[in-house]
Amino acid sequence: SAVISQKPSRDICQRGTSLTIQCQVDSQVTMMFWYRQQPGQSLTLIATANQGSEATYESGFVIDKFPISRPNLTFSTLTVSNMSPEDSSIYLCSVGLQGRRSGYTFGSGTRLTVV
Amino acid sequence: GEDVEQSLFLSVREGDSSVINCTYTDSSSTYLYWYKQEPGAGLQLLTYIFSNMDMKQDQRLTVLLNKKDKHLSLRIADTQTGDSAIYFCAEAHTDKLIFGTGTRLQVFP
């Protein structure tokens, strides 16, 4: 399975600022996924990032709030923009080397607290 | 719409078996997964099952799938304190995972 390095692991940010989360994979992958896990909740998909094209966002998530970059097949960033306390969550990236046939690997997550 | 439900909490004695249940609504799901999340950690893929199977065993883990009832279960044999965590089931028929609400497993001595 792929090994994912995600950073930062945690951060405390001021309201109104932005934070960029990085995800580095040790293998080339076509799709990378970004999830949000709000406190005490399950995981919700934010967007799917393909190299060389715009990310595809799920209902309730917009590019202006969560811009994503995917410059190559091993790296992606998610920015949480103009943060408010409601953005306090764990953000996780995920990849699947063979798609759903072999399951998906998750990064260790970024625990974001907005004050 | 797609929906995946789990009971919120399970408490078992060390050495006993644990059974965590999951129900889903999407009949076109092709793969179903079980993930484990320990405090402060990311998600670890434990096992998965293809929808044309009804059982899969992997060491202490047994997955049962009742496709007719859209019911998935994870049995952990000889549960240990290190198994204490939140367990999520997830289903996919595209590359998008739909996660269940999570079951917090507490193992006591």
C-alpha cells in the first residue's frame, strides 16, 4: 500500500487566516482525495484531485473556500481559506493504488483548531 | 441517497469476541471496507470485501456481508485492549467512499 506523509500534523490558527495542508505520496497515483472529519463525526469527502485538471468538489464544498493543487502524481495541497471556528476539524488526504479494488490509504491527518 | 449507519458504542471484555454492525442503503456498492481510527491517529484499513462475497476471514477478523439485507459486520476474535478504537465501515461503488457514523469499541480487562 502507499505511504502518505501529511503535514502539518496539527495547527492552531486565527480566524480569517488560511492554512495550506500538504500531502506527499511515495507512489504515483491518479486520484487523491481530501476528507474532513468534524469533531466526533464521521468522514466527509471534500473533493477529488486529479493531476492536470481541476478538482471535483462534493456538494457543500466550494473551490474558493478549499482550493486544491495537484501539480504532479505524488503531491497535493488543500488550503482552508478565511477560516472560522466551524472549520476546526481533522483534514485527511487519501489515495488508492488500485482504486477501490485494494482499498484506500489515509494520511495521518491534520488537526486544525481555529480560534 | 447514500447512507451508512452503525451503532455508536460497544463495550466488551478482553478475550471475548466483538461484533460491530453496519447497514448501508446503496445497493450498487461494489466494495465495503472496515477502517480503524485510534485516538489522535489517521485511518487504518483493516479489511475489505467485494460485494459478490459473503464472508472474508483475515486472522482475528471476520467480515460477513448480507447483500440482501445490506448488512455488514466485523467480528474481532479474542479482543485485546489494543483493539480499543473507533471502527468505521465504508462503502463505494465509485471511487468515493461513504463512511458510516463510527462505532467506538471499548475493551475492558
